Amino acid sequence: MTKILFVCHGNICRSPMAEFIMKDLVAKSGLSPDFFIASAATSTEEIGNPVYPPAQQELARHGISCRGKRAVRLRPEDYLQYDLLIGMDHWNLHNMNSMLGGDPSGKIHLLLDFAGRPEADISDPWYTRDFSSAYRDILAGCQGLLTHLTAPQM
């Protein structure tokens, strides 16, 4: 089983969107039993809050529910629990490395690295208000990640 943790600042926009987009892609591929997918925040300010309504609405436009999701915080033990920890932007990566004590096993990545856009950040729709662009970027990253994880190994 591959365990993936998506991470952003507050765990109310980008990382839960990635969590539920990836769960949807995995389910449609018939691979749900092969994956455990979750999301978390690097900050504490939104802990316990539901997914931000405009992010919920964007997911719903694509037939994806995030019902019941509440923001949780990244924990040091998550590094051992997950195979991949995927940040949405460079600031997330900086905070993840700090909170997790580095990345000795090479588990921390940017999501858009898997979409052929290395080093690119997913803009935070909390600030841009552009949830459809965030959705498109996250979808591209999740599709690339799924392809990467399911490609035959040579």
C-alpha cells in the first residue's frame, strides 16, 4: 500500500483538494485498496475547521465530495508513516523540512514536479480567489503522480 500525505499551509484549500482529487482518480482506476491518502497543514490556525467553502464548491463542480474533512496538522511521526509527503509550494516544503527534521529518505516533493513542471508552485486560492486554476493545477499534479506510481518499473 502506498501512503500519500498532501500538505499546504492551512489544510483547508489546496491539500484537501489534492487529497480528494487523488482519492477520486485512484477510485476511478480501481486502485483504492492500494492507496492511503490524507492531507495536513503546516500551521495551526485552521486546525479543526472544515474545507473552505469555495474549495468545497470547486470539488463539487467536478463531482468530488470532501464531506467530513477537518484540518489537521503535520506531525513529526508522519514522516515515518507516509511514503510520500507532497507540498503545494516551496514555502510548504521549507516548513515540512523544518517540522519533520529534514528529508533523509527523499519523501518530500512538490506536487507539480509530477506534472512536468518542476519547481512550480500551486498558487494559493485563499489569496488569489482562483479555485478553478488551483483545481486544474492540482488535478494535473495528481494525474502525474498516479501515472508515476503505477508505471511499470524497469
